[in-house]
Amino acid sequence: MIEQVIEGVWWIRGQDDFLPDSHMYVVGLPGSEDFTLVDCGLMGKGEYKLDQIDKCGVPLGHVRRILMTHTHLDHIGCLPELKAAIPQAEVWIHSDEALAIERGDERIVMGNSMFESMVRGMFSIPKDAFQLTVQRNLEDGELLNLGGLPFKVVHIPGHSAGSIGLLHEGRGLFLSGDTIYADWAIGRYDLVSADPTQLKRSLELIAGLDVDILLPCHNRIVNGGAGPMIKETVAQWGPYLS
Ligand SMILES: [Zn+2]
Ligand SMILES: [Zn+2]
């Protein structure tokens, strides 16, 4: 269930059931004692993800932060479970979604009211389940040192207002969240805070990056040669997004 994509970047597959569970990426050079979890997963998947982090050989005591590509339920759902096991981990979210999380405004988390009433009942989620302190608000263009690996924050709104990607320019490695997937798929753009026009712009921005390794948060990853597929995906979807 784990694949080390490059040195210091592990892919932990989501464990989809009735609802999707986002992938998690563990980032940080071995020996750095500074590891980052990128996205968490659905409610109830905390134990599975913790077990997988252990299998990467990453001690929980060396996990410094949990960085969210965005705050949809299938990504943030088990964040409280992970925080309970990794209390020292900071939470980093793009500024366009961080404030809502801090206020306990869960409209973006839930996506839409029909889905919200379904999952609140299904998982007995209390009203303030995801109200938490965000230690760092991320902004477009910031350069992060994640355990010895350089990543640039790329704001790519459209799937949600505060969606971000993380780009390792030297390796052409892009963590794309739910904005663009492998196999000519893109994220949905009909949920709270989504915007097809913004998504079109974000996809065009991604097509202009030099991406070789595409690491999305659902389904397959593309471990090399992703550039042409990304450009085709963007060209194909463009006419539907405006
Ligand atoms: Zn997702
Ligand atoms: Zn999403």
C-alpha cells in the first residue's frame, strides 16, 4: 500500500469504501527528523494511515506538520484522529480555507448540504468536529523546506477556494490535490467555493509548469512522463469550464 516515489516522498494509498478516502503523502528526507504529512483522509481512516506512516519508517515524534491541499471531508476527516496521535504536528492550510476552519465554518469541508446531512448522520459528526487552530496560513509562491526537500506553494483555486499544489521544481514533481488527476480527469467544480472559471485558469497554470511526476490525491499516480497527459487533460476540459 506504500510506494516511495522519490527519496523522501512516500505515497500512502487512500482506502476507499463507500466514500473515497484521500491518499496521503509523507514528505521529508530520511534522517531529517522533519516530516510532513500532506492530507489525511476520511473519518475512521486514522488508524490505517498511522500504521502506514510507521511502515515508511517515520517515527510519529518526527512528524512536524500536517499540510492540507484543501479541506474537503475526504482529506480532513481523520485529521482529528491523527492530531490525537501526533499532538506536536502543526496544521498548515492555504489562507482562503484556514479562516473558515478556525471559525468552525464547515461548509467547504462538507461540500454541499445534501452530502452534509448524509455524512453527519452516517459518521455522527458533531457540529464543530473540524474547528481547529491553523498554525500557518499558506500563500501562493511561498517556498517551503519540507525535511530537506524544496517545495513551492502553488495556489490553484477552482475545485475549492484554497486548493493548493506543491511543486518540487528540481524533480518536476507536483502534488496536485484534487485539481488534476491521472487519466485525463479533473476535480469536480460544483461544490461550495468551487468555481469553473478559476479551475480553468488553474489548470492552464499547471499545464505551464514543468511536471514529470504527478501525485494526485485519488486514484493512480504518474511516476514519470506526466507532462503530455497534463497538457491533453487541460486542452480537453477547457471548453467545458467557463
Ligand atoms: Zn478528494
Ligand atoms: Zn476535494
